[in-house]
Amino acid sequence: MLPAAEPAPGPSTAPGGPRPRAEAVVDLDAVRHNVALLSGTAARSGAATMAVVKADAYGHDAAAVARAALESGADRLGVCTLEEALAVRAAGIDAPLLSWLHLPDEDFASAVAAGVELGVSSREHLAAMLAGARAAGRPARLHLKADTGLSRNGCPPGEWPALVGEAADAVADGFAEVTGVWSHLASADEPGDPSIDAQADRLRAAAAHVRDRGFDPLVHLANSAALMTRPDLHFDVVRPGIAVYGLDPIAQPADSPLVPAMTLRGRVALVKTISAGEGVSYGHEWVAPTERTLALVPLGYADGVPRRLNNRGRMRVRIGDTIRPVVGRVCMDQFVVDCGRPGELDVAVGDTAELFGTGAGGAPTAREWADELGTIHYEIVTGIRGRVRRTLAHPSVGGNNG
Ligand SMILES: *Cc1c(COP(=O)(O)O)cnc(C)c1O
């Protein structure tokens, strides 16, 4: 086994006590809803669903999301690293599980012993995995990864015959099974981009080569965006990640059937009134135009609230039923909300300030943050960390919060 990992930096899960000052609430019913929708779409084209729970389920808690996904239509799980895979196994989850980004000197014996399927991108990696399989005394289940044009992980076409040949030899020797052939798209979030079909054609050719060697692998290509827009590219398995978490990879129409699973909120730590003309936060970038009531929220950039989010003064939070602007710079530990003239908003210490969530009632969303920052919501939800406590709403019956 790998040595026990240090606890990952990031939201911890600790029930009980007063409501936390800063909390990422993960609604596992939203995950179930999204996975049911996505796996239903996949099933209509005869494809199975691999829920991607890498990066601690995009910051949502890998074990909890994996359970919820498997309860609601997912057949398999996907992660990036062996550590992530073994953590899923350590949580008692024995579903088919693929890990895909490795160094050749990693502990493949433990992974094979734990029944983790391995993405293979080179002969060097394959040799290391086969050594692990020998040490584990059982065959490695391999998903040969073709680089069909992303030029990132995966085996380029010129090296594919050699990789497939060595995998076939290992199968003959009893050290391997060729379980899958797969690839990953460069521009799935731009439907109509010609690279999508070009990559699919190269994957078909790579799979045909493997079938010619007598194997019958699972073929897979589609991430969330391709799952949602290209049913003709579902092949045997789809690999949704971001959509599992309720975030639409392309656009989030008001009537999106996906439900964002993570709500980030803090509790108001201090309420005060300042005079007209007083500056707020470092650099006094905002000056009170009139006498003003301010609410202090104890989250900052150390917790994953980007400092530049309020550069243009467009960050908003929901307090009660009202959406209020953040004023002045976001600091390491805190930011300030303008609650208007004294008496305008009924706000008290301990109240909840919602930073992002489902967007109901026009409240801010992770997408809004991403748009403001010129990035994608993937980066927002995976970036929540520091002192934010993660709370699981609607966990699995019989499951735990770990
Ligand atoms: C992260 C990842 C996915 C999931 O992608 P989404 O865009 O989040 O759906 C699928 N496949 C691979 C190889 C990935 O790395």
C-alpha cells in the first residue's frame, strides 16, 4: 500500500458545533439528480457512465460523490491519480475505477491489487504497470490511451502499434487485460469545432487496431460537454465530470436541468455603520457615498475567494433575500458587504451570506465568478480551500461524512 496521504489541504468535514463561519455545503441530492440525468442520456445511446471524481470530486468530496453517483446511475468511477484511486477504495467503494495520470515509478502493484484500472500512455508506463501486476500476482486492467489530437496525455499515433503490441504480449503472458481504448477531446466545449470529429475518427482507428489484435475493449471519449452535445460520440462509456456537479460545461441556461451542488457561504462576523467619505478595506478603493451599514464576512483569498474577483467591484453576495455588493478589496481572511444606508437592510451578526450556489433568485453562481475572472467554473469550485468547512447535505443512507 501507499503510505497514508497527508490530509489534503482543503475543506474539512466536521459535523457538530455552532454553524461554521465559512462553509461549502455539498448537496448530494443535486449530485444524484445530475447523475440520473446524465446516465439516462448515456443509456439512450447504449453507453455506461463513468463519474469523474478526480481532485476530490472537483472539491465536493470524492467518497461522498462517488457513493451518490453510483446510487443514481453511474456504473464506474474515474480519477486522475493512484492516490485518489486508493482513497476511493479505502472508503469501501469497489466499483470499476480508472486512474489515468501517472509517473512510471509509482506503486502500480498496490493499484492492481486494489483492482484499479490503469490508463496507459506509453510503453515506459506499460512496463512499470506490468511489473506491478507481476508483484501483485494478478493482471493489470489496461485502458490504452490514444493521443488523438490533444497532445497532452496519451500515446501518439506513431507509437500506437508498438504499445498495442506490447500490451498484447502481456495479455498472452497473463499479466494484462486490455479493458479499454480511449482518448480526451481538446474542444468539446465548442460544439461544431472540427477537431472533435477529427479526434473521434482517430480514436476509431486506434480502436480498430486493437480489435484487429483480437481484443474487445470499452471505447470512451466523451466528457460532460460531448455527453451533452454529441450522442453520436458516446461510444461504450462516457466520462462526465463538471456536469455531475451541476455546472454546465458550455452555457448555463436559466432552464438548465443541472443543479449546482456546491453552495459557498459565510456568516456575518461584524456589522457596523461608517460615515460618508470613509474608505473601506486596503487601498480605500471604495469610499462610502453616504452613511453606510457594512457587514464583514470572514472568507478571503486564503479560502479560495479570488482577490481580483472584486477588482471591478462586481462581486455580490446574498444576505437573506437580497443581493448586496461587496465593496473594497477582498483580503486574505475577509471582505466587506455594503448593506446600504442604516436601516435599509435588516442584517445581524451571525446571518448567512451566500457567495455562490444554485443561482436561485438571481443569486451569484460559480459561473458568474468565472466569467468575471476570465476563467472557468471548474477552477472556482476546485479552488475552495483553507478554513472553509465542507458539509454534506443528504449523504447516503449508511454512508458516513468522510
Ligand atoms: C477531467 C476529465 C474528464 C471530465 O471532464 P469534464 O469536462 O469535467 O466533464 C473526463 N476525462 C478526462 C480524461 C478528464 O481528465
